[in-house]
Amino acid sequence: MIALTELERDALTEIFNIGVGLAADVLSQMVNESVRLSVPLVELTSQQNARNYYIAREQRPLCAIRQTYSGEVTTDAILMFPEENSLELVRLMVGGDLPLEQLTEMEQDAMAEIGNIILNAVISSLSSTLNLTFEGSLPEVSVVSVEDIFSPLHAAAQGQEEQSAVLALTIDFSLSARQISGYLAFLLDIPSGTHLISHLNGFIGNSDS
């Protein structure tokens, strides 16, 4: 499986931080509150290693927002928050005065909107920086156990879990005095992983020249 060099990891971290910074600006305007997003950790690893990492950090269900992006690099993108934190995010989106039962009814739509903003901002940053074109699906929201986070697979890595890679990000989500950790995983088949690294190295080479 392809591994990231330190230079490649630093470049991807910079690209992703630009993307989540754009998403934070949009969310801040929507909720009238300061929202800060950062990506402290980027890793290219196997599905099993990524799953083990999530299991070690989270023993609770995750709210997962999934979108499939196709193009030269095809990827299933999954944005994840602990389920209880997702209700906090929904309260922020729709206002804190609603009772819990009404919040639960709105949760899926609000989480889909949050996921769409963050995922599209990150993909847009990848696209513009690495000269890649993506077409995205509509977001799907579900609550899953950590063990099942990569099932079912969609366009990327279908039927080849052992050979496919996961570009795994940890996201720090800060709003007012609250701190929430989220996770973003891009499932990549072998050709997509190779194309991504090739475009990344082209960007690094152009930056150095």
C-alpha cells in the first residue's frame, strides 16, 4: 500500500486546513457564532488500521455523513461525529430553544447540511490545489457503530478492502466554549490513491520551483 512521505503529509494537511477553514467561515455565518475547524492529523493507512484507531478513541455510536466523489480520483468520503455531539451541532444550526424530540426530527437534515458544507469545502480545496475534477453525490446520514463505519462501501474500494487505502483525518471542531472531535475518511482504491499522490507530488514540485 502507498505510504505518505513527511512532505506529502505536510502538503495534504495544509490543503485540508484551507478547506476546513472555508467551511468554518460558512458555518460561522450560518450560526452567528465563531466556528473554528482544524486538521491536526492526516494519515494514509489501511481500512483495518483506521477502524482500529476509531475503536480506540470512540466506544459510542457515530453519526456518519457520506458522499461519493467521482473523477480521476474516486472516493467515498465519510464525515463522522459522536452521536451525542451531533445533537449539539443541530442545536447550533436550528437554535437552542427547541425540545429534544423536535431536534431529533431535524437532526438528519441538519447533519446532512453540515456534512455537505465541510465535505464540499475540503474537496474544493483538493480540486483547486491539485487540479482534480470531482462530481459529488448527495449526502447520506446514518448512525453506525465504529466497527461498521466502512460498510456498506460505495464506488471506491468495493470488494477490495485489503488492498484499498483510507486517507484518514482527525478534525478539531471548536464552537464557543465547546470542543468536539470529528473524523473524516476518504476511501481510495489503488488507482485513485496512485493518482492522488501523483497530483500531490506535482503540486509539491511546482511549489518548490
